Amino acid sequence: MDNVIGKPSRKRGRLADRLLLLLAGIVVAGGGTVAFWIADAHHVTAGLFALVIALSFLPVARPYRRKFGSPDFILFFVAWLMVHTLLSLLVLGYFGLLYYLPFVVLELWVGYVVAFWLFGPPPDKGFR
């Protein structure tokens, strides 16, 4: 398979992909731990939670990445991001992590249904 430039694409092995995935997980876990230690020392945990929730939400838009040229979709995505962050903070603050996991699954499902209804199916045909 060729890439955009026309040169053959380089395929990594399965082991290399798994090692990179493990390394990414370790970096994210370590960085998150250090960030929360710093936030706890300076009493900025709610803002840090909001930032982490918002940044972790960004991959949700990956199937719709070609739609980001549309101002309507950008407005929808920013509104969905703000609603997701606010509701996630409220659920975590009042109910805890046990209730957050089913909530986030339901909330993301509703968001995708609305996106599908407003903008049609993702043009990418899934995650690549």
C-alpha cells in the first residue's frame, strides 16, 4: 500500500506496536500522576480534572476529523466538549468514579447518535 507521497508505507511489527502502546500508557500514567501531585500541592484539582477530561475527549472526534472544515461541526463539537466536561465533573464530584464509567459510556453514545443524526455517518468509516 502506498501513502500520499507515493512511497511504500513502512509497517511496524506487532511487537513494536505493543511496546509503543505500553510505553504510551506508562508515559500517560506517569504524567497524570505527577500532574495530580502538583495540582494537589497547589489546590487546583478541579481545573486539572477539567483539563484532563477535555483532552481525553479529543480522540472522540477522530471518525469525524474530515468534518472539521465545517463551522457547524466545529460549533457542535465545542458544545459537546463543554457539556461532556461539565457533566463529567459533576458526576465525578457528586457520585464518584463508580457512576462515572456508565455515565460516560451513555453520554458518548448519545453524543455520537446526535452527531450521526446531524452530520451523517463518519466519512472515515471508523478508526484508522
